[in-house]
Amino acid sequence: MNVLLSLGGSGKTVLAATLLLSLLAGPASAAGADKAAKPALSVATTTATPAEWPIRLTASGNVMAWQEASVGAEVSGLRLTDVKVNVGDTVKRGQVLASFSTTTVEADVAQARAQLAEAQATLAEAAANAERARQLSESGAMSGQQVNQLITAERTAQARMESARAALENQQTRLRQTRLLAPDAGVISARSATVGAVVGAGQELFRLIRNHRLEWRAEVPATELARIKAGQAVHITPAGGATVAGRVRMVAPTVDPQTRNGLVYVDLPSPGDARAGMFARGEFDLGSARAATLPQSAVLLRDGFAFVFVLGGDSKVAMTKVGTGRRVGDRIEITAGLPPGARVVAAGGGFLSDGDLVQVVDAPAAPDRTTRP
């Protein structure tokens, strides 16, 4: 005390300032320590839950007709007199789709029939002459040359009669072809037939989706083709439509060298809202496998990577990079990076940083997800 009193006026001033700073610094340091020890957030924790999840492969492609039949004219130079179906109509096998004018063909049939009758009459006369010649040749009343001529005439008449019969059958076939018939059951997908038009042989007039049968042609990466087998179930979702069930029919034997994708043909027994030409996405059911899952709220995406906050023994969290896989509902599969039994912040990780102190609270009971969804 004597030393302090001997410092003089300036010493007293310095001492007073020092004491004041000490008093002010003490409460501030204590407040800082309290603030540092305060938890950054109250969180609930969870652990990875095992579940039996399906393995699905996603692909996209077009819905197409299984087979399309081109229905065209078989006769030429005839005028269309009637068109009985339109696009979208369902037809049966053998149903009349259109009719051509039969006037010219009927006249040709009548002419061919008359030519056949004439050939038959000529044959009958030639056969009678040849028979008499055979009888007379034995008696020597007719020379061998004459006999041969008559027999040859019979054979010529026979050939002409066969030719006339074939011509008649040809004209009768043309007459039948004036009625254009559906080659199979199905639905009309295109029509170019117009009443009054004169068409040529082979010109397409209708296009028919055979048996109204559609298929999905999925483009699958070559690396995944080996996992797909005939008979596997597929769920297809066409644009703007409901999900349609399908089944793999075959896998294409070749791969496109440009895209490195192969086609997988999927039958659609009940196409529903699907239409030929539609784009659709689908999933191939490849079986199931065990998975360790977390709520999607526990996984954060930062810089293109997935992270979780793992709770340590000192109530501090460590941001841990993890690998993710399948997603079902609000759950996500964790494939790598998460230690077994680790406690993970269930939600609110976006407000935390690596090393933050947290306060753990009880989480609401979660539904049982150990079975396949």
C-alpha cells in the first residue's frame, strides 16, 4: 500500500485505469465463454435403417406399334367407289375397308367366260375327230400323217381351253380384289383412300396396327443390357398418362454405335392411355436388395456431393461425405461413407456447420420401413 501511495498523481491515474479495465474485461470474458458453450441448434438424431428395396433401372423410349400392316390396292386403273373405315376404327380380319368400281372387271369376266366356252367347244370337236382318227388308223383308211394332225389338233384345243380357264380365273380374282379386305384384326392408324380416286396396283390406302398391339422400345445403355432378361416386369409412364404395366419381350441383338444404347422391346398387353409415337419413361424391375436408408431431410447436397452431419460424443457434429443410391418415398439409400451405428442429424442440417455444438432432443417415432415398399 505504501508503494502505491508513493507513485504520485500519474501513477494513481494508471492504477485506476488498470483496475477499471480488469473489471470490465472480467464480465465480458465470462459472457464470451457462455456464448461459445451455447448450442447452435436443437436437433433430433437418427440412424441408418435397413430396408428391403426393389432394384429398378430407369430408361426412356417411344411407344410404337408391334407390327403395322400396309393395306394397298391389288388392281390398277379402277376407281374407288366407297371407303368404309376411317382412322381410329377397329376392324376385324376380312372386313371390307373399301370398294372399287366393278363395271370393267365384270365385263372382262364375262368375256373370259365366253372364251372358255368357245375353247371347250373347240376341244370337244377336236377330241371327236382325234378319236375317229385313232379308230380309222387301225383299218388303214386314214394315213398316219392325217391321224397325227388330228391328235395334235386335240392337244392344241386342250391347251387353249386350259388357257381360257386360267384367264377366267384371273378375271374372277380381279373381281374379288375390287373389295379391299383387312388382312388382320386391328385399328386403322392411317388412311389415304379417297372416294373417286383412280389408284395403281400396290398403292397404300390404309395402315393397320395389327391386333391393336403396342410395345415400348426402351433405349438402355449397353452396360446395363446384361441385367435385363425376357419376362421381367416393367412399369411405363407415357407423357400425360397413367402408369402402364408391361413385360420384356426381347433385347435387341445389336447396339447403336453412335449412342451406345440398345433397344429393349417391352410388350404392353393393356396400353391404356399410351398411343403409338408417344414418348414414355419406364422402370425395369430387376429384383430387390438390402439397403441402409436415412430420411432425405438428413442428407444435404453441397457442391454436387451428398453430406450428413454425424453427432460425436462431445455433442459436436462433423460434416461427413456419403454416397447415395436409390430413393423410395422420403427415404434415401446410403451406399458409402457412413460408419455403422452413427447418429446423424435428422433435419435442419442446412443451418449447421462442421464442428457446431448441438443440443439433442427426442425425435418423433418414425414408421417401420424395414419391409419392401
